[in-house]
Amino acid sequence: MDGLLITLISIGVTVLFVLGIPIFLIIGLWVVGVSLVIDFTLANIGVTLYEGLYFFGLLALPLFILTGDLINSAGIAKRMSDFAYSILGWMRGGMGMSALGACGMFAAISGSNSATTATIGSIMHPEMTRTNYDANFAAATIAAGGTVGIIIPPSIIFIVYGFLMNLSISDLFLGGIVPGLMMVLAMQITCWAMCRHFGWGDIIKFEIHRIIKAAIGAWLGFFAIGLVVWGIYTGKFSPTEAAGVTAGFCLLVGLFMYPFGRFFNLARSGDTENISIAQTLLVPGFSLKELPGIILRSGQITGMLAPLIAISVVMQQLLSLLGANAYVTDILSNLGGYYAILFASMGIVLVAGTILESLPNTIILAPILAPIAATIGVDPIHFAVIFLIGDAIGFITPPYGLNLYVASGITGIPYFRILKFTVPYLLSLLAVWFAVAMLPDLSTYLVNFQGGGR
């Protein structure tokens, strides 16, 4: 009887999900309903919600989100995009390729897929449409580029994964570097091929002085990236402390640069090609009056993610009580060989990623699949990278595809028109995913070289 009621509850919340009810409420209703059915005390929900967030490492989540907003508001993200375009603009599809490169650089500071898509999309999509790119393709490029936001370190999801599986977050960050760069490169090749076929995009002359000037203009972005990398991998501070230091740096830069930006009349989204070399050292910054709005935007995103983490922990606890972990373990174990179990696990992650956001997907499935992978000899860091690349691909896979919704929101282009042009990028990301799965050294070499994973 309990099984029937749990099935009916699951069907009911699935219907609500299809109708567009927020995922937090969906999981919450399922948790309350199942708790009542199995006579599990509801007081546990409140306790677990609190304990699920009572973890020092999770402080990095709001701090990296704030860092992304500060960098965007200060005009640093625009300078990083200009630098990428100065290098790649001479090729067909150069603006699209530079948008993907900018996504990779911004991901190295923000740690968020949706933040990467929203920030770089708001900067690069108008530029791409202005330089003769198809608007739908431009939106798809931004959505696809955002997938590296949780792979190239620092990564919010890596922090959550490390918390759940008791793994070194620094080692996880190292494991994501090469696969993240491979994802960017694969998407850039795809962009180049499509633009060459359709003739999209204007071409600019390759000029060394333009690259040097753009590099000087992006120095603050490079410094922020270097600050994170240096601090974490020299052991000067933990990933959480790195998030705080980087957010503080970006805050001070934005406020300090604002009066200079006003004096030199620098525009956050304006033309940076015709400003002087001296002006390139500056960014527009933001005023003290604008700061509450920036913090509020970051708080709104954190306010959506944090409760989702907490309620997903409760859901994972109930799934364990219901025997879901043992059930999945039995099914996968019966498949036999190494690759059969590994590919089946990847299939589960990919399917779950089409209907769930990355946080609940990670919190629910990682504690189930990671131990199974360990029993067949998969390195924990290697499996974490495999798992999270699959998670990232879910950001451009319908029906969920959060990045597609974000790209649609900032461009005004309907979801399904963007989805059509996302397919080539999806195929290139799947190719990288299987390469990483088949070649463990891609995700473990830097960890072992650095002396981690022991």
C-alpha cells in the first residue's frame, strides 16, 4: 500500500513539474508526502534542511555568484570578451568563437553556468547580431558556452560534489581544468564549421597591437583568475576563502574605478576599440549607490539555489530509506563489466540532467552512483568529472535546459528556436564527454602531478 501511495505522489508531482511549478516546491511536496506515507517524523525535515546547509564550504556558493555580478557590473567581463575577439576575430565565426572563449574565462571566476550564460550573453549576443550572425545561432552559442561554468574551476557544483562525497575540492578543481578547456575548444571548432558553412559573421584584420591593447584592457580579469588559481593551489587559502578574497577584490576594484571611469567617460557596454592605451587600464566600475542592487541580484540567485540544496538533501535521505540506493546498485552491478556500468551511469546522469537542475541531480545521484563506480575501479576524481560534464550537458538538453531558458530570457528568442541550433554543440560536448570517460588521465593527470588524490 505504501508503494502505491508513493507512486501516486511521484506521478502527482511530475504532473506539477510539467505544469511549470518550481522544482523546489516539487521536491518539497514529494518529501512531505512520502514522509507522511512512511510515518517518518516531519521534524526531521526541519533538522535536515538546517544541517544540509551547515557546511563551511558552501559559503563559496554565494561568494562566487557575487563575484560574477561584480565583474559584470564593473565592466571587466566586457574587456575579457574584447580580448577573446581580438585573438579570434580574423577567422570566420571569430565573434562566436570569442564568445565561447569569454565564457571559459568568465567561468574561471564565477563558477556558475547560468551566470556565465547571462553575463556573456548580455554582452556578446548584441555584438554577434550586429556583425551578421543569425540571432538564433548566436543565442544557441551563448547557451552552449555557459555549460563550462561548472567545469572550469572554480565551480559551485564541484564544491557541492566535494561536500557530498568527502573529496578534496582543490583536487576536483584540478580535475576539471583540461576537460573544461576541451569543451571550449570543441565548441569553438563547431562554431567555426557552422559559420564557414553558412557564411555568418564579419571578419576583422589580425593585428598584434589590437591584441596587446585588448590584453591590457583585460588585466583585471586575468588578475582575478590568477588570484583564485594562485591562492588555492599554493595553499594560501581554501576554495571558500578564495571566493571571499576574489569577491572582495572585485568589490574594491569596482568602487575604486568608478570615479576614474566617470572622468574618462568609459561606458560599460560601449566601444572599447577607440579608447587610448591609458584608458584601457581602467574599467567603468560601479557606484556605491549601485552596490545594493548588485548584491540583491546575487542574493536572489543564492536564495533560489540554497533552499534547493537543502531540500534535495532531505530527498536523498528519504530515497536511501526507501532502498533506492540499493536498488540502483543491484541493477548496475548486474550489468557486469567496467564499461557497461560506467556507460549506464553516464546514461542515468544524462537522462536526469534533461529534467532536473544540476544541484538536485548531483545531490540525489552522486551518493548513489559514485560508490558503484568506485567498486569497479573508477578513480573518484575521474568519476566526479564524468558526472559533472554530464550534468553540464543537461543545461542545453530539453525539456529542462536551464541555459536555453536563460538565453531565451536575455535575447527574447523563443526556446525552441534556440534549441534547433544547439544540437551541433550538444554533439561536440557528447564527444568530449566520452573522450574524458575513456581517457582517465585527462581528468587525473594534473591531480596526480600536483600530488593530490592520495
